[in-house]
Amino acid sequence: LRELGDVLLLDIVEGLPQGEALDINHQLAEQGIDCIARGSNNYEDMKGSNFVVVVAGVGRKPGMTRMDLLKTNADIVKGVCDKIKNYAPDSKIIVVTNPLDPLTYLVLKSLGGNRKQIIGMGGMLDLSRFKEHISTVTGISRDSVQAMVISEHGENMLPLVRFSSLSGIPLTEFVTAEQSEDLATKTKSIAAQVISLKGATVYAPGNAVSTMVESIVKNKKAILPVSALLEGEYGYNDVCIGVPCVLGDEGMEKIIELRLNENEKQVFDLGVQSVKNAIKSFSL
Ligand code: LAC
């Protein structure tokens, strides 16, 4: 829809990606968009891809946390890494499979790639939800909302009211402390509600990935929340976690370090510990 390029849908279920591709092409044809969608069950077809978006894995069921998927999805994603190594080793990779931050780390280490090339999509999705709540609570257009969500895409997510604004005017001038708490709580819990209502989240994650790809393809250098490998930033090393990053044609070009206050730092530290515990379980 954003005319960023052709798309290949790969799935192990025979017929499903081919059917999705047909449906998508029908929509694009009517809109006069010349990007082509193809479906395949053959990984070899990914040869020559500029981007690989890793969504393979099982989704969480109502009542599960993202971290509950660790073992099952780590095994699936390791298999996908072997295919990427064979067919698209120079592509830029966006990991979407949960638990997002540990699996971004797994892909980075399995492929031996660099942190500019391999990133995870979690914060962008949390940000979409945070923006929606901010607009609802304040009654101000979604278009005027600027916001940021960092830390783990999971139990220690950190929506940052202090770094959010309505057209540059600090959000704190529009909401009470109690409303701020409520905004953060809702942002953290709303995915579970979508899952219990319709089984999976679909449109917002797809849009979030596109926004990341667009910033790279067009070399926009947008600052977006991305799961990236820390190398000293925020006082940590060797862990992937959501932080604001500049995305341009090199991929993840720079991590922006925010001056967090004590409360914010506490949640961020818990997020890092949670991801570090998870990645200990990988045999890399
Ligand atoms: C979500 C799941 C996919 O937040 O992590 O929608």
C-alpha cells in the first residue's frame, strides 16, 4: 500500500500465502499500485530480498504472556535463520515473532549480523496503542500525537508520558497523574484484549513494520522505537530491547539515549533483566 516494493509471502501452510497474495493483488490492482505480492512455500524464493520480516512462530493464546512462547518460537526462528543464511544473508531483517526482544537477539547472534542490519518490531506497535489512548483521553486528533514507548515488548513495557506531546505541547499539561498511569496500563494490556476478541493482532503490527521499512527504504531517518542491540547505551551491553532509534538507509543508524528519571529507569532495568534471563536459555 505504501509502494515500497514487491512482497513475497512465505508460509509452511500450502495454499495460504498464495491465496493471501491473490487477495492483496486484487486490492492493489484496483488502487493502481504496481507492487506485486507473491505467495510461496519455498524458502528459495526469498533469494535477492532486500528485507526479511520474520513473523514465523505460534501466537499467544488468551491468558498467555509473550514470554510463554519462548521455547517453541526460539526453535522455529532458529530454523528460519538457517534459511535466511542460505538465501538472503545480506538482507535487512525485522523480527516480529514473540517474545520479541529475546528473539531479535537470537536472530542477531545466529546470523552473526550487525546491529544496523537486524532489528525487532515491538515498540512501534506499543506506540500505536499508546497514541490511540492518548487521543481518546485528551479528545485531541491522533494526528497531533507525538509519543514514545521503550523497554521490553512485554511485561516491562514503558510508555513515556514525559516524552510525549500534543503538537509539541507536553502531554503532562493535558493529563493528570492518574490519567498518565491509566494510559500506561492500557497500553500494556490492550494486545491481550485484541487476542481474546479476535485471536491475533494483525493490522497494527503490519502497519508498524511498514513504517520501519519505509524509513529505511526512503532514508527518512525517522526516530522510531525499535528493539536494538545495546552496546553501552543506557548502561547495558549484549541485550536487545526497545529504544528510540534513527532508521535510514544503513538500517538502525543510531540509538538515542533518553534521560530517564528514577521510576522510568526502574522499569527499563526490569525489562533488560527479563530479556537477559530469557536469552540465557539459548544455546548459541
Ligand atoms: C502484540 C503481540 C503480537 O502486541 O505482541 O500485538
